[in-house]
Amino acid sequence: MNLDEIKLKELLKTAIVELLQEQKEVLDDLFAEIMEDIAQYGSVKAKKLISDVKFRSFYSLSSTSVLRLFRAKL
């Protein structure tokens, strides 16, 4: 890195830090919304997983019951 690149890098760091400090409320709101979205996504995935497990359990039980009834009639 040459001197101009080092100065530019330091200037960008300073500008970003100042921006973050000045816009703290905006960033707090943004991160809160992001966390809510992540939580909702996780909730939707969990519900789908539970639904899939319930369906598989029901299907497994139904299949077992049908086989038992079929064998009983033989």
C-alpha cells in the first residue's frame, strides 16, 4: 500500500465510524427488523418441519394400521 491508499483507508474508516455514531437509531431499527425477519423465518421453517414430521408419523401409523388390517383379514 502506498501513502495515498493508507490515507484513503483511514479516511473511510473514520467516515464509517462517524456515520454509525450519527445514525445509531436508524441502525438500531434496521437491526431490530432484521432480527424479527430472522425469527419469523425460523418460525416458519420450524412449523414446516413439525408439519412434515406429523405427516410422516401419520403416514407411518396409517401404513402400519393398513398392513395390520390386511394381515388380519388374510
